[in-house]
Amino acid sequence: MQTISSREFNQNVAKAKNMSDTAPVCITDRGEPAYVLMNYAAYQSLSKHPKSNAERLGMSVEDLEFVGEVEFPRCIIADREELF
């Protein structure tokens, strides 16, 4: 991802817009990421097909239902005095 400072963004908006035509641009504020500038087509592609968390992880809904049925063994935690 390309990066531009907020000062440079304010001084040259056209440059930032041109940069965002190829990839999103991170705008920093005092060295920390603060905003992302992207062209409208990229925004539409993100908002058009919202993915579920399962899809983002590459899992199907059926896989998630199976995960919900897993039981984990109970963990017994000893007192600190018993360990030493």
C-alpha cells in the first residue's frame, strides 16, 4: 500500500488521487496510519460483495456448525502453593 503524509495530501490532493487509481493510499497523521483513500471502483467492489467471516477464513457455513459442536476438555488449574 502506498503511503502519503497528511501534510503532503493537503498540499497535493491531485497527486494522492492519481496514486489511488492504482492502489489504496494510506494517509498518515503524525506518522501513524489515519485514513485510506481509494478510487470509487475499488470501494464499490469492497462494498458490493460483503463476505462473512467464514468466507474470509475460507470455511463454509457447514464447517462452522461443526466447529460449534466441539467440546474441549476441562483444564484443572493448580494453586500456586501446590506447584512450589
